[in-house]
Amino acid sequence: MFFSFFATIVISACGGGGGDGETAATSTTDAYGTSCIQSSTSELHGCWQSTCETIDTTLYSKLIISFLPDGAYSTNIRTYKNADCTGEPLGYGQLLSETYTLGSDFLSSTGTTATQYNLSNSGTLGYSIFDVTASGNLCFPTLDYKWETSSTVIGYFGPSIFTESLRTDTVNYSECMTRYLI
């Protein structure tokens, strides 16, 4: 589920661009404190939202992540009482704020082109991949929690040490995020 995935790694990034006649990316903040950009030269930049997920029998949530051109990344959660996650949320807030860097494109084990990215959270480096599909959805691997550190990381799935060699090479195209526009 998206909630399990993003509760483990929450992503947010922001930044500006420009030059060579390009229009600089400008950040806009919505009513719940999520910063997004509405246009950029990178297909990754901006905000992305998950589907509405069930938390329990009466609560639902969706996650909104932000990748900004300056390398800032954040993950925000919104909690609702309705199964379509619309209207005024019951609660909202930022789960994670860190930085990211983009890596190289590569051919995944399923034959699709994905892009590597690295998240930096308090000195711990997380390795992952993503793909923005032709239909404009942002897709990640299932259970994306590959981390590298010199010590044990106590995380959602318990103590683990992950390295670059364990970076997944398969994207899950059945649970993707859609563009979130303010």
C-alpha cells in the first residue's frame, strides 16, 4: 500500500530553475503548508498525490510528496473521514523533509527506463528509483526502503542495513501517484 511505503520514506523537494531563456520555477504553498511548483524543465519536479488509502474503518488518508528543483523533498499526510479524501481534512502535516539528488537513467529488470535518486535524511542515505510514465504518473518500487548507513537503522520494518547494491531495479506500475496541482 502507498501508506506503508511512504510512511517508511517520506519525500519532499523544492527548488528553482532558469537560464537559457527558461522561466524560473516558482513555488506555491497550499492552505495546508505543502510547497509545490507548477512548471519546471524536469518531469519529476512538483507535487504528487497518492490514492486515498484506508487507515481504519472511519479514517482515510492520502500522501502528497514534493520534489523541488533545489533538491528539497517533503512528504505530507492528510487525513479524512470520507473514502474519497475530499473536502477539509481532519488533520494534516509534514511527515518528512529531506534533500534528494538525481542519479542516472537505467534499464530496469522489467525493461522500462527508470531514474535513480538518493534521499538524505540526518546523514542516512536512501537509494531508490522512480519512473514518470507516458500518462504522467509517478511510480516507485513496492516496499521502497533501501537504506545505507554505517550503523543499524531502526525503521518501519525493524533494524536493517541496506547498501547501493540492494537498490531495487523494479518499478511497481500498479500503485502510482498523480500530479497534485494547487
